[in-house]
Amino acid sequence: MSKQQHNKNQGKALPWFGLAFLSVFMLAGIAGGVAFFRDGQPGAGLMFMAMFCGISALMMFLLLYGHKQALAEQAMLQGAAPGEGIASNNKTGYQTMLALGALFLAIGAPISYMAISDELPKGNYAVLLVLVFPLVGALLLWQGRSKLKHWQKIGKTPFFADPFPGSAGGQVGGYFTLQHGRFAQLPQATLSCLHVYQSGSGKNRTTQRDSLWSAECQVSREVDGKFWLAVDVPGHLPGSGEDASYSGRIEWQLSCKGELTLNKELLEFSRQWTLPVTAGNARCSWQPHASEVALQQQQRQVAAFDAAASQILQQVQGNTLYLTSRAGRHSGTALILILFGAIFTGAGIFLMYQALTETAMLWLMALIFTPIGALILAYGLFWLGRGLNASVTPGKVWMQRSMFGIRLYKRQTACNKPEHLKIKETMASTSSEGERTEYFCLQASVDGKTLVLAEGIIGRDAAEALKQQVLEALLP
């Protein structure tokens, strides 16, 4: 049997193992709830069952939805183009947010009521921490509902790939249609090749999404209500699905962002599509004019240098280039990490306290919440307080690390070759709109020694522009 046929048959199989595991998880929740009932704690039993069964049901839905998407992807990779186009991923994300919010609220509200009514009269004010769960649930419900209403205002935006499927070694392109509204100006698009895989084990198992390649472009033009774009793709990149060179799978994602007007209201437009891509040299039937491509490249280069200058402070004195990566530049990201870390850590500490006086079952939850929360909290504080100063002179680089203004250490090394400078992705985040934000650092690697020269750079184009400026100072 060929590899292609094997992958096709594998894609058709239901995720029986995952469904069976979640079924066992659900039965364990029911059994635990029954145990609480027998101990004369019906409220705790209902909450225990609601938690386990609710989480299991949500995970089962996501597994089955993922299976459905895998079947659709396999069909598209075989050349079966959906007549209604490729739907964006955004609506499903908002619905998942609503489901999570309902789950948090359904579990958190009764737990909070019972815990507060029992402990608050005793002067145990720490019990108020349990309100975090229903509050998070209400926030997710509100945000999910508002995002879904925003999506419904604009309506469906199906993408019609041309060529179909896209070609790694040729082009990925096509057009999307817009049901309602008009763009104030043509939106920006980003095509990304992502390596999606699992790392860690047990409770530390997480899904990683590493970017193998990305390219930005502008939606070129509107033709008869169709918004066209075409992106040249290098031939060394893998196609969609499983690949022998990578664990996990490969996903190609196209995201588009801009602003449109609808009934005199200015709306943010953000859509993301997962596109099928195979190896080949096929090109889009529609091509932008050469002058239009040249203008876009020039605008992109100028925007990249402007982005680099706005993110990393650059000063030139004599033959020395000074770089400053200021602390607190990404305070929004850091504060979100700190907030969630504090919530999980506080909940874990509270559960530990409760476990000492009540049931040992709470130790399981406490030992999960506390270390996860502490790690998130520590990373958020590091992200908020880290600072970096660096200097580049011909043949030499120097850097100094600080934390909340306190100088920690400094390093320097000789650096006289272009290949010594490298760009590394340090973190990536995906918003509820499906927009992926990638953070990079610029580092010098010489003889096993690595010095970070700039960090927290948003976007590969900005990182590449900064690298070019450093090279000019390093190798005049």
C-alpha cells in the first residue's frame, strides 16, 4: 500500500482511542459523583459529575470536529474542491469559546455558592478566590457572544483556492468573497506553513505550532466582487498533512486582516482559512501586474524597517550601533500571563488548604493547578520585566541583561561572519480571531556561545530588517 493511500485510510478512521479514553474519564466522573452521594454530599457529587462529564463531552466534540476536518482535508488534497469554497476557521473558535464559558460558569457557580456559604461565615475570606471560575466563565461567554455577533455582521467569507490544491514549489492563491460591507483599503494577508505536534507527556503534554515559513502580502485587487491574492512558495516546504520528515502534521494557514465599513460603521475584518497544499509547480490563473508586485515589495520593505525601528531603540555613535529592547513593551501579553498564572496558582493554593481539612480528592486538583499556575506566573513576570541592551561594532558584539531595571550579567564575543547572526522564534500566540502573532529574537552564535542582541520583535519581516542593519554595522 502506498504512503498516500495509507494516510488516506488513516484519515478515515475515527479517533477511537481518544473517544474511549474520554468515555472512561466520563465514567470515572460519574463514579466519583456517586461516591459523594453515598457520603451524604449530593451537591459535591453533582459538581464532580458536571466537571468530568462536561470536560469529556467538550473534548469529544472537538475530537469529532477534528476528524471531520481531517476527512475534508484528505478529500481536498485528492483534488475534490468544495463547491461552496473553504470556510474560515473563526466561527468554530467563537463557538468553542462559548462552550468553554458555559462549562466554567456551570461548574464554577455552584462550587462558589457552596464554598462561600460554608466558609465565609467562619471568617475564611480566602474562599472568595473560587469566584474566579464563574467570572472567567462569564467573561468567555460575553467575549464569545460578542465575537460571534461581529462575525455574523460580516457574514461568511469562503475562500476559493486557485490553483487547487495550492503548490509548494509554485503558488498558493485564490480569492475570497465578501457578503456585507466594503473595505476601506485592501486588507493584508499572511500565508504560514505550520508544524503542529505534541510535546511533553502526561499532564504536561501540549500542542506546539512552530512556523516553518511565512510570507506577507496585500490582497491585490477586487475583480467582480472577488478579492484575489497569489503567493510564491518555495519548493522545499512540505505539503499539508503528515510528512515523513516531521512528527505530527503540517498545516497551511492563510489569515487576512483589514477594516471595512458597513452601514457607516467601521468594523475590524479578520479571517483565517486552512488551505490544502501539495508539492508541485502550479500557479494561480490570475496574476498581479509586475509593477504592482514591485510596489508591494517596496512597501513591505519600508514597513519592515519602520516596524524594527519602532520596536527596538537604535542609536548610532561613531562606528557603534546600540540596540535597546526595553522592558514592558509587550505589557498586554505579560499581564494576561500574570493574570492566568495568579488565577491558577491561587486556585491551587486554595484547593491545598481545603484538602487539608476536607477530602483528599482535592489534592489531585491542587497538584495540577499550582505548578501550572506558578510556571505561567513566572513566565509572565519574566516577560514583563526583562530588558536588554546590546552594542555592535565591526567584528564584535556586546550585550547586557537586566530584570526590572536591575543589571544581571553582560557578555561579549567576536563576530565577523554573516552566518553568526540568526533569527529565532521565541513565542507565538493566536488570538480569538485566529490571528497568529510571532515573536522573534536576534542572536549571535559563535563557537558555542550565544548572545541575544534584540528580543520581543513582532514579525519575521521586522526581525529580518533589524538583522540587515546589524550586519551593516558588524561588517561595514
